[in-house]
Amino acid sequence: MSLIYGTEQFHEGINLLSGMIWGTNWTFVWALLPWLVVSITLAIYKSKVLDVLRLGDPIAIGFGVQIEKERRPLLLISVALAGVCVSVGGGITFLG
């Protein structure tokens, strides 16, 4: 990539790929607010099931939780939350 573009364009591309939230504005927040509200509300609603699942499968079954039935919606909620966050910030790189 550095051979094709100049130094300035190369750094812009690296910033784009590594992700950053500098320079974003409230338009992004307003566009994602419905997704955030719905997915966070569902996550809070399912928080008791998450607490029981954290204890382990045998204990969750003992409490009467249908594990496979609960895991799919929880997976979709977590993917939705991650997708919303990454769509604004990009794949922010963590080194450390």
C-alpha cells in the first residue's frame, strides 16, 4: 500500500483501517441510537439469564434455563452491539 500511495495518503489509509473516533460528529450517534437503545434494552432484559448461564451449563439447566434457546438471542444481541460500535469507531486497534 505504501508503494502505490504517497506518505500522506498512506497515513490516512492506516488511520482508516485501524479505526478512530476523532472527528466523528453527532450524526453518527443519532443514526446508531435506535440500534443501541434496542440492543442494550434487550441485553438488560436478558441479564438474569446471562447471570445464570455464567454459573455453568449444569447449574443453568438445574435452574430451568433452556440453554440453546437462550444462547442464540444472546449471541445476536452481542453481535448487534459489537457491530454498532465498530461501525462508528472502526476496528480500533489495541496494543498493550
